[in-house]
Amino acid sequence: MKRIYLIISLLLVLCFQKISAQVKKWTLEDCINYAVTNNIGLKRQKLQTDIADVNFLKSKMDILPSLNFESDASIQYGRSIDPISNGVTFLQNFRNGYQLYSTIRLFNGFITLNTISANKFMLKAGLESEKIAKNTLILGIMGQYYQVLYSNGLEDASKMQLDLSEKQLFRITKMVETGKEALSRQYEIESQVSADKLSYTVAHNTTSQAITTLKQMLQLESGSEFDILMPDLNNILIIDNSFSTDSVYTLASQVLPRLKEIEYELNASKKQIAAARGSLAPSLSLGGEIFTGYYTLLNDTSAQNSFSNQMHNNFGQGVQLTLNIPIFNNYSTAKNIKLAKIRRNDNELRMEQEKNNLYTDIENACLNYNSGKDEFAAAKANYDFNTKSFSAVEKKFESGLVDVTEFSVAKTTLFKAETEALRTKLQLLIRKLTIQFYSTGEYENLMN
């Protein structure tokens, strides 16, 4: 019984070690979700948005009145004014005062309201900047993910070419041993196997580099194992879509954060102009205070009022109304107005430039997609033709009707046709996803 328990325990340990040794296979969705959650650049961009949120909150709080408490204490020597008799005294004395005061702006040329509006638009622009950074990151990950798929496809194709050559080498070697083939024929096919091994090694290293680059983009911890889950590329359907540049641009101009960000910054700059102009108007503030104090002569043995009595007797209130009319302020207000106008003009130019760039990007994307469809159709037809052609050449080669050179040429041609079909297929998928992104503004619904 103990032996059975020991065997079961060993089996459980081995199974656990085997499961632990398996590397998690990452899907495209896994890569994107991890990057969006952990990318340092996105976290820093979020901090910039938090700064804009703090500025927005501060501008709203400026509407409220201020409230402050102040206290001071001092010991005076020599000549001073006795606050009780209001006469001059040369005696050493101690003073202690308390004041609670509040101030509220009644009018300041609508500076506060316009600043609130400007900071609100800047906060919205910050949120759009977060989306831009996220979309840029996702776009890069998607491109690199499909690069890994392409590299892996090349590696698989190279491996198939190598397996095919080794199969023929095994067959010819047996025929040479039985005297049915010349030894030179074996040397020729061995040379082909050697070349295929080199191609496979290069393709394998390219795949490893592509996976490493994707891992670095995800900012995974050093030393962590990483590999992607390879989808069945043969089951990826290519739908014959058609896209109109103007239609896609109309949707993109409404949803893309790259335009919304500039639009919000443009609106903020207009409010900043209004806030700067507010400094030209008079400002009116209302304030109020309550105060009291304590006074005593030091080294004086005569009876003096107690601290509590003085605090009660010296209690006072005050209200003040302050009007400030700007006359000359060393060009600071005019400078602020001109700088705000420059920022507005710059944002208007940025908007026009970004619209032109967006239309150019969409137009190129649609043209590339349409040309990519033709390339993929031609590459697929070429691959199908070369598959049939190679099958015929392979049978002739096995029958001795063609030499190694013709067989090698046919095999190389098939390899090029297969890799070209894979390249055009993945390229067409990326172009289609790019156009769909322009139409939606988000990648969340495109990952599958």
C-alpha cells in the first residue's frame, strides 16, 4: 500500500512539474489587455490627465470664498503704543492677536468662469490623449503580432521544405544502396537538404526575434517565458469588402480621438483668450473679518485685565469692499491676450493639418486595401497552381524523369508562392483592420 501511495505521489509531482513547465500561449487579446493595463507610457499619460483634472477642480474652487485664521504674538521693547490708553510707553510689553477673515470675488471680468471652461476642455483633451496613446500602442502590438504570425508561417514553410528534401534524400539513399541510383544524385540532394536547413535556421531565428520584439513591446519582466497562440491561418476568411474614402473619412472625423483632442484644445484656447481679456475689466471683492487681542506689561506688578476679559473686550468686526481698476500693468495683460490668440491660431492650423493628414491616411489605406485584394487573389491563385505543378514534378522526380535541379527549382518556386500568399493575406487583414479602426475609433471590437 505504501508503494502505491509513493507511486501516486511521484506521478502527481511529475504532472505538476509538466504543467508548470508549460509556457502560457498568448492570444492577441491577451497581449492587448496586458499592454493596456501595464504599459508605463499609458500610465504616464494617465498622470497628465490627472494633472488636468486637478487644474479643473482648482478653477471651480476659485468661485468659493477664501477663509483664513491668523494669530501673532510679539514682545516689544523701547518706545511703543499702549493699545489700552493709546499713549506712548517705554515699558516692555507682550501682545497677542487673533483674526479670522474671508474674501470673495464678486466680479473679475469673468476670468474665473472662462478659466473653468478652458480647464474643462483641457481635461477632455487629456482623456482623448489617453485614447490616442492607447490606440497607438494597440496598433503597434497588432502589427508586431501579425509579424510574428508571418515569421512563424515562413518557419513552418521552411520546415516543410526541409522535411520534403529529407524525405527525398532518404529515398535516394536507399536507391543508391541498392544500385538503382548514382551516388552523384545523392550528393545533389544532400546539397539541397543543407541549403534547406540553412533557410529553416534563418526563419527560426527571425521568428525568435519577432517574438522577442513583441515581448519587449509588452514590457514583460526579464526572464519571463513568452510565446503566442498560433491561430489556424487557413481558417481566416478574407471577405471582399469595399471602402469609400469619403465615407470612411466622414465617420473618422466624428469618432477619432486625434481630431477630438485638437478640437477640445481649440475650444480651450478660445476660453483662455476670454479669460485673458477679463484682466482688462475692473474687479470687485468683498471681505469680512473678526478680530481680538491681548496686551500686558511685563515686569509690572499692578493689576491688569485678565486674558479672557481682554479677549472679550477687544472683540471687533470689519467689512471691506475692494474695487481694483487696472490702468497700467507693464504689458502683462496684453502679452497674455496675444499669447492666447497665438495658441488659438496654432490649434486652428493643427486642426486643418490633422484633417488633411487623416484624409491622406484614409485614402492611402483604401487604395492599399483595394490593391491588396488583387495581390492576395493573384498570390493565392499562383500558390494553388504551383502546388499542383510541384506535385507533378515530384512524381516525375521520384520516377527519374527530372533531375535534382528541376526538382529544386519547382520546390523553391512553391516555397516563394506559399510565403507570398501568406504575406498578402496577413497584409490584407492588417489593412482591413486599419480601415475599420478609422470608422470606429476603437480597437476593442477588432481584436478577434
